[in-house]
Amino acid sequence: MKKILSAILVLAMVATMAIAFSSCKNSTKDFKIGVILLHDENSTYDNNFINSVKTAVKELKLKDNQLVLKRNIPESNDCYEAAADLVDEGCKVIFADSFGHEEFMIKAAKEFKDVQFCHATGTRAHTEGLDNFHNAFASIYEGRYLAGIAAGLKLNEMIEAGKFTAEEAKIGYVGAFTYAEVISGYTSFFLGAREVCPTVTMEVQFTGSWYDETAEKNTAEALINNGCKLISGHADSMGAPTACEEKKVPNIAYNGSTVESCPETFIVSSRIDWAPYFQYICQQVIDGKEIDTDWTGTLVTKSVALTDINTKAAAADTAATIEKYRKELESGERHVFDTSKFTVAITDAIKDRCTVDENGHLTSYKADVDTDAAFTPDTEVVSNGYFHESEKRSAPYFDVEIEGITLLNRNYGD
């Protein structure tokens, strides 16, 4: 009889523990995620985050009121205040989408230690040593490279049609700031274009703002007037795509399709799909598990995506060609920053941090990975014939200026 009672008690305890564990692991009733946005839905950049987090919330079967958005939060102490408000509203994980939010997210993480803080494009999580502060990014340079393939094919089509000569194949690029994130993006885009259009060159002009529709439109128009045959960029408004549609110049967008507004000129856009990351951080918090300090999404994790190709504007066989290169990137057969594919002119600014071979190809490069105030190079990032972007930390650190690309100005946000 005692054995039977003992067995019943053991079974009851196991059942109770299983129910408790299941409840703890899967309970989403009190869960909330807060997202701090630099702008709002009018920004292609911020709208991409909004759509991604809404997708994740839907996939996790959360309710609409379990997502709290804070729009138009500048890169100032307003970000900390927004984070504190989200803590008061019961958010268990808080995400901010802009580089300049980082120091204020760190401030909040130090104060609210029971809440997880996640930050896109940041650089300091791996050196801050906080259990509740995390950085995330994706290998978007792979997506930009594939978008560059589409650009190069379009240039080839126009050359073959006699619209200009191969030597006149020039791309214009509207950048926000002369930061590594932007340099990595325009360089990977250029390398993709040059892979299929060997004579292409590129001019880059910076606006000094992530979102300034007038400046971006004016910059795109200036590049077009300077002989650029196709425009792309890394800024967040519709300024450049609008200029292209008005001037009938092909455009490769970023962060989302502009085909509805620019049906004649939009070709394709690369974007980071943040839904896998949002789903990951939410599930980790719900399950009581740790979030990676530094997380990098890839083509394989479906975090790097391309929009549908606008066949009305794209060159023939664009989809098939992109798919070929996508498979090579995913398998590791191809690397975007293969050092045999570009050359570097050694200047005083970089002579102490890199070496090149007799043909100008990088053989060594020290990048600023563990960011400090002086941006001191600290980590070797070239090996096995390529520059290892976003492997030492998630945020880009490729800041090499390669030959074939001309910077018309510089802007470091000073």
C-alpha cells in the first residue's frame, strides 16, 4: 500500500512540475514587446521594422496590445525616456532601431536589469558586459551584392541597346553618412554590379541625414546630371526613387519595394527581414532563455531578403542570375568581399592597418571591431582570401575605400 501511495505521490509531483514548466515556458499572457523607432511608417527604414515585428507578433500568436510602438524617437535622451515608459507599460523586451539610440539603450539596461534591451546596428554589446543588452544586425551586404547583380544586368541591357557605351556605365549612390555600415553597403552593391558589368564605376554622395527627402532627391538629381545611368542608395526616404521616376532613370531601392510609386524605374530592393530576430528574442524571453549578445542574420536564416523583381524595369534573366549567385553565397562558394575582386590604394590614413600584394589586393586588414572613442583598429579581419564582414560582431566594420568608387564628399555627422 505504501508503495502504491508513494508511486501516486511521485506521479502527482511529476504532473504538477510538468504543468508548471509548461505554463512557465509557454505563457504569453503577460508578455509585451516595445519597439523604439527613429521615424515612422513614412520612412522605408522604420516601416521595414514595423512590418517585421508585426509579422513576428502574428507568428507567435500574440495579441495586438502586446506590441507597443514608440515612433519618431530621436537619438537623444528621449530614447531613454521612451524605454523607461515601455518598462512602465510592462514590456519584457525593448528594441531600438537606430544606431544613435545605443548609448541611451545602455543607460536604460543598466537601470532596468529585469528587462531585455535589444538594439539594431549597434557595436557595444560585446564589450559592455551587460546580461540584458544585445546587438543585432544581418549580413545585408549579401543582399546588396545581389541587388548589384540586378543593377549590372540593367546597365548591360542599356549598353547593348546603344543608350551609352560600356565606358559610360556609371552608378550614382545616395548615402547618408560616411560610416562603415554605409561603406559596406555601397561597396558590396558595386562589387555585385561589377561582377556582371566589368566596366562600371560608381560615384557616392552623402546627405548627412538618414532621412531628408529633399536632400536625397536633390542628390539623386545631381548624380543623374553628372552622368550616372542608374541610382541606388542608403537613406530612408522616397527622395531618390522619386527623382529616378521623374527622370526615367533605373533605381535599385533599399528596405522595401517602391514599385507602386515608381513603376517605370524600380527594379528590386534588398532589405533586412527582422521578423526572424523579433520572433527569436520574444520566444527566448517567453521561455526564460538567454538572448545572444551579438546576433547576425543571413541569407540562410531568411534575414536577408530581396523584394519581388519588377520585370517591367529589370533586364531579362535577372531573377535566374540572382538565384545563381544567391546559391553560391549561401553555400560559401562565393564571398562578397573576396579580396581578389577589388584593389585598394594605400593612403596615409590606412597604411598602418593593412597590407596589400603587388596587385593592390588586401592581404591583411585590422578593423575597429571593439569600438572605442578613437576608433582604434583592433581585430584582423582578412583571412582565407576574403574580408570577414559581420563575423567578429554583427554590425558592419568594412570601411575600406576601394578603387572604382569615387566619393564626391564625406559626412561623418559632426
